[in-house]
Amino acid sequence: MAQRNSPFFDTATTLGRIVSFFGIAGLCGVLAAGLLVPGAMVAGNAATAGIEAFSNLPAELDESPLAEPSKVLDKDGNVLATFYAENRVPVTIDKISQNMKDAIISIEDERFYEHNGVDPRGIGRALINNLTSSSTQGASTLTQQYVNNVLINTDVENGVDRSKLTLSGNKNIQDKLREAKLAVAVENKYSKDEILAGYLNIVLFSGTTYGVEAAAQRFFSIPASKLNIQQSAMLAGMVQRPVAFNPLKNPELTLKRRNVVLSKMLDTGKITQAEYNSAVKSPLGLKVKEIKSGCFAASYANNFCDYITRLIENDSAFGATVADRTRLLFRGGLTIKTTLDSRLQKEAEKETRKAIPADDESTLGTAIVSVEPKTGNILAMAQNKIYSPQDGSQYTEYNFNTDRATGGSGGFQGGSTMKPMTTLAWLESGKNMWDEIDASRDFYENDFRWTATCLPRGYTHSIDEEKGGWNVNNASDGFKRKMTVEYGLYWSINTATVAEAAEIDLCKVQDIAARLKLMTPTYKNPSTGQEIQRAANPPFVLGTENVTPLATAAAFSSFANKGTRCEPRALESVTDRKGNTYKVPDVSCEKVLDENVVRNLNGTLSKIAGQRVAKNTMSDTPIAGKTGTSNGAASTWFSGYSTGIATVAWVGRNDSNKSIFGTKINGRTYEYADSATFASPLWLAYMKDVVKYYPAESFGEPDRAPSSTITPLPGSSYTPSNTGRDEGGSTTGGQTDGTSNDSTTGNNDNGNGNG
């Protein structure tokens, strides 16, 4: 038979409530006097059991730091985004208006300055009310409420779900005893003003608005020190039931509650009759200021903001686990200063969206990322798509500029932006830009041996069983002939790059790309999981591998920095609310290329940028760069730089490698497109306006060719024999790349172009 509770001790019955209440009242009364609890002063066994448990309760309040918002700043201190679980701005008591102090004491604890943490008179008043009316009154003092909020805050700081916590309406006797004991301890430790300030800083006002300063800013757009009588009364009335007394959702109910507080302020002598008459007639007078949380709420630089959060979540310097780091970000009051230059960022966002709007029917994406060559500082990171989880091609949370570990899409086929790596390997092998190569060869049999000393046999093959070998194509006719290395790079001729690669060690090209951290030297076979050297697949020299715009910008910034690569960095400093600092990456640069080799490469890349892309419109600034287009122009690039800024512009499909030929873009159908169609103009439109912010120097003069060398280029010591036609077939001087689909066997799809 189930045991029956005696109605004498059952708190669900009227008799049980009376006995229990008097038991707690007796305990609370002696607690208020700071005495031990004699059994003679309590009623019944329920209270006696409470006394036994009482001695085991903690005697000191464990106060965890209050949650404060974290802010992400640009390099000049402008706020990019605010993160908070609880929007709070702690202030000292002198920063809170007397009106607010009077209002909260009047409505919540009018004897606050008379009791010692527990108020026996208040308990008696509440008892009589609760036994004689249908309404209920609480007897908790402001000190007890403060204790309750501190206990909840500590649990949340320790990772407890707030929804699972014991809140005011669900407390048992032991909860109330603990609260009372701790309230007395708090009164013995702090002054009344310190307790009042603590309460007004911790208490919930509405939603995620905690503390009086944040509430004053939220609802009236003023500091707490400026709150008038009626404003203070409204805020003081909200704390009892923050959901119900919400002026934005329930203005009429909130107004009634405010007037109740005003009446209490009159009763307690905190305001005069005239002040009451004036205040009670006034409207709520809201002047709402919304401070949204997180990257979605940022007015600009949303994707960069997301990148920052990933850096913090991935770094053990900010906590042992991802949950710890996330909690720190949303509750730790961090000041996160970044490297972002808002002048560049806003220009980049404008141009990426202007080039192809987010909602364009083509669904194409655009992106710009800029780094400072001498530091690696990320100065801008933008794209055309709207940062949002909503459905629709105009929205995405993916960052086109970064890798998957930092919220990115993982990159896109690099196309001819890869070709300088082969040229660098050529130069490092002791060869020259004016050396002649045979670009007429467009077929390499399956048994052709490509030197690759990093592989077990020292060589590899590019095998296509169906075609019997690798068929290398160019986008335009007339380029399958002998030419200099410089001529081939300038016009981005596929057969020229492959001819270079055939004469050198593919592992040197792989090594160049690895040193520049453009890509790892190996990758995993998706079918077997086996690690494969990039050099095992010769078509990689034409840009078949996926690369990110950020990695590409860092690689090309090495060309701007005399062969020294600086690791991309976005964090300048991170400090918490107490001024403690967190370790962030310092400027980290490494010499990866010989200065003379880079100078000779720049001699050609500066002609590509200056003569073909900028069309001499930036002649007062030394610039250099390389075009890039994948098969079908699914990805188009321009990677360009001055010694002050390195910028990559990318335009293409972010959801597939499908050709864009025949696609309607910005209302016009493009039967053909390449890097000159969108990426290069995007780069130029942006860079011409921002390059001035970071002064540029000369790249230095490249070595000059002997006078007998053939096919010189414009503006150099030699000129090409065919300069009357842009082989890309574009009005702005571009052409398509010779890229092919990547495969683990070295197969190639023959869809090569040049550009």
C-alpha cells in the first residue's frame, strides 16, 4: 500500500502550507538576526528536518562573473558585431539614477535598508495575504533575489541549460533555506549599496536584456544614470514578470504595472503627490534601440565576422572545448580587435554585389579577399551572397574565401592562377624567362615519363586509356608553336605551361605550391583513403586542384613581398572584461622564394596586370597579377597585387563545376566568358579605389634577355611577334584557362583552354 503523506506535513494542503511557512518563518527570523537556530523557535517536524539540513548548506555565496557581451572590432576600433547570451553592461551604483533605486526598492523590498537579508515582517505580510486572498505575494528580499540570480548565473557559467534550472516559482523548502542563509552571508559581506548594485546589474528585464544599464539603453536609448521617475518605474515593474511586463509586446499591461510601481513610490515617500500625478499621466515614452547579437546582426563584414568566430572556436587558447570557447565568446565580455580595414571591406562588399547581385538568376557567386603582404593581415573579406541560413540562392552561410575548417566552401579550381608555380619551378631550376620552349606539342602519350623525384619510381604518367594519352588544348588557335616562357605565361598558353613542366621536375612545382601553402603536397584518394602526391597527376600544373581565394591571396602576396610569405591573420588582440589577454597569432613570415626568382616572375606578371587588366589605368601604382579560368568558366579569377595590398577576385559557381556558357548573367546571355569577363573587372573596380591606402613600391627590374632572344613582350627588352590580337577573344584582353577535371589516376578531360 502506498504511503500517505500526513496533511500536517504535506505542503499541498492548507494546513501543511501553514506549518511549513511558520517553520521557514522561524528559521528566517533568526537568520535575520544572524543567530543559530534553536529548535524551540520552529514549529513541527518539517521545520526540524529543515534545521538538520540547514547546517549542511553552503555559508558563502559562490559568485561567478556576470555574463557580458563580447565585441568584434575592426583595426580602428569600430564595432563590427556584438555577441551575447545576456546583453548586459555592468555599472557601479553611482551610475544608476536615484529614481531607479527608489523604484526598485519601493516595489520589491521597501524595508531593504532595515533588514539583514531576510525580512520577518515581509514574511508575515505575505503569509496573511496568501492565506486570506486568491493572489500570492512573495517574501523574498532584494538580497534573496540577488542570491537567487547569482546561483542561476553560476549554474549557467558552468554549462547548465537555463531552462533546466530551479527558478523562483519552483523552489522547495531546502532551496529557500539555502537562499536565506546565503542572503544573511551576503549582508555580512557587502554594503547595502553594493548589494543593490549587484541586483540591478544581474536581474533580467526582458528577453536577453539583463541589468539596468542595458535595459535603459534598450527601451529608452539613455544610460541608467539618466532614468526619470516614470522610466524607472516601468523598468522596476518589469523584473517581477519579464515576459508579461514587456512594453514591446504588452504595452497596456506594462503601463498598468508601471503605475502600480508609481503608487508604491508615492506610498513609501519616494515621490511627491505632484510627481506622481505627472508621471502616472505620461505615456511609456519608449525610444527603442535594438542591439542584435552575432554575425547575422552585423551591418557589414558578416562573413568575416563568422570567420572570426571559427578562429576562436578552433583555438584551445580560448578554452578546453568548443563549448567552453563558445561560452566565452557569448558570456566572457571579450574585446576582439581584428585586422579588418572597414574602408576596404565596404568597398569590397559594394563591388562584389555590383558585379553580380546576390539574387541574380545566374546564381553565380563573387568574392574579394585582401591581405597585407608584409604582415599577412586580412584587410577585407567579402562576397555577393547574403549571410543567412534562409533558403534561396541569394543566401548562404558558406564563406567563399576560406576553407571548410573556418566555415568556407573549400575552394574552387584555380585554373591558370597555378601557372606561375610552374614558372617559379622553372626559374629555380636555373632557367630563364626568355628561354624558348616548344608549345606546339599538344599530346603526351600514356607512356610519357614526367620527372617526379618525390615519387617512388622518380617519374609518373598521365594516363587516359581511352585516348591513349593527355591531349592538351588551348582556347585560341595560333599558339601551338615555339615561344619564350615569358610569352607563354603572358598569354597563359596551356601547351606552353605543359611544355615547361615536361622539362622540369613536377615535384618542384608541387614543392613551390606547398611552400606557398596554396595547397598541401598530398591529398587523399576519396575511394581508398591513400595519400597521393600531387605530382603524380601532371594536369595539376594547369590548376585542376581546388584552392581558396584566401590561400591564393597569401601565395601571391609572397610575390609582392620579395619571396617572403606571411601567414594570414585576422586577430590583433583579444582581452576579457578584466583586462586579461589571450594569445593570438603574431605576424609570422617566412622566406619561401628567392628574391631574384620572384623579381623575374614579377616582370611578367606586372605586364599582365598593368597592360591587360588595368589597361594602364593604374600606371602610377606598380601592380602585378595573374588571370585564371577553369573549364567552362565555372571559376574565374584575378590574383593581383601591389607591394601594399594583395587581392584575389573570384567569380563563378559556388555550387558546382557546371559551365556558365549560355547562362544569363545580369540580364545578358553569355555564350562565352573568361577571367576578363567578370573577375578582372571586379578586381580593377575595387583596387583602383583602395590601393592608395597602402602605398606601393617598385617590384624591381627583371633580368634582361640577350638581344638575340625571340618573341619579346611589349614594354620589355623584347616584343612578341604577334601583338595585334588578344588570343582570349575578349574585348578586355582575357582568355580562358587550360584546366581539366582532377582525377587520382592523372586522367584529363581534354577541355583545356588558355587564360
